[in-house]
Amino acid sequence: MDRFLELAKASLSSRRFHHVLGVVETAKALAARYRLSEEQTEIAAVLHDIYREKSSTELKKMAGEVSLILPDDDPPTWHGPITAARLVMDFGIDDQAIGEAIRFHTIGHPEMGPLAKIIYVADAIEPGRNFFGVDHLRRAAEMDLNLAVAVVADASLAYLIEKQLKMALSTVELRNKMWRLVDGNLRKDYNQGNKIN
Ligand SMILES: [Fe+2]
Ligand SMILES: [Fe+2]
């Protein structure tokens, strides 16, 4: 693990490395709460943004080396699938749950499992995040994992709408599915706590 942390430190600006440390801390707390392996969680958190600062030219080359086809129009989302596709080759990690968590951490996916959900949520609520409403998302993360994913996906979609940016269908499908799984009483408790509705 120290080896991967060193690698993250060497590969990223100090601002982004601090974000990674925040995601590690938050993801480990969520893993304890929702009973997931601490080790798997830590590896996924440390590596999730390892290629975030590569240029799109470099990323295209790295994708080509593993025959990965990328959507042409969305370079900021490429680092997840590329890291996932190169996990064995670059880091000697052969673990489906870690791969899935890293692949989907930016846009999410309706079929993602518990580790991927934890990384998706931790990425949005780590202590360095301070956007409006983040405390509501942090509260959701303490209540229920599916609720947390639903409200994080909503916040991400709201941001994309505000900035008039493209949204991935995968994120929309994820939020629809998570809200469907959230029990009505839980939703009510969450909304009352936030004084919405
Ligand atoms: Fe990322
Ligand atoms: Fe991140």
C-alpha cells in the first residue's frame, strides 16, 4: 500500500494528492460502517485518480495499449476506465471489485457493487469537498449507502445541468435505480433532516 501511496504522491499535484488522502479516509470510514474489506477499499481509493493528470494524448495511447475504446468527447472521465483496464499490467492487481470501483468512480453505473458505491460516494464527500449542500450528502452517507449514492448522483447531475455539460446515461440510470431502492421512510427522514419538503 505504501508503494501505491508513494506512486500517487509522485503522479499528482499536491492538491489532488490531498483529495486522494481524503477519499482514502472517507472510504475507509464507509467500509467500516458498511462492512467491506478495508484493504480492498484502501487500494481502490489510493489508485482511483492515479491517471487523472495525464494529458488526453497520453491517455489515448495508454488506452490503445490495452485495446480499450473510449468515448471521444469526454476526456475528463477517461482516467477511470483506463486505470481499471491497466490494473494488472501497471499495479499487479487482479481484483474485479477494485477494477469496477475505479472504472465507475466518475460517472457511476447502475449495476455497481458495494465497493464501487463507497468509492463513488467518498470521491464526492471527502473532507476537502466544500460545495453547497455537501453536508446533506455526508449525512446521507451515514444513513444508508444506496441513499448516499442517489443523492451524490443527483448532486453531480445538478452540477452538470448548471454548467450545461453533457451527462452520462449511466449516471441517470444509477440515480433512478438507487432512488427506487430507497425506502419511503428513509427518504422522509433524510428530507426532514435537511428541512426539504
Ligand atoms: Fe477521478
Ligand atoms: Fe477523485
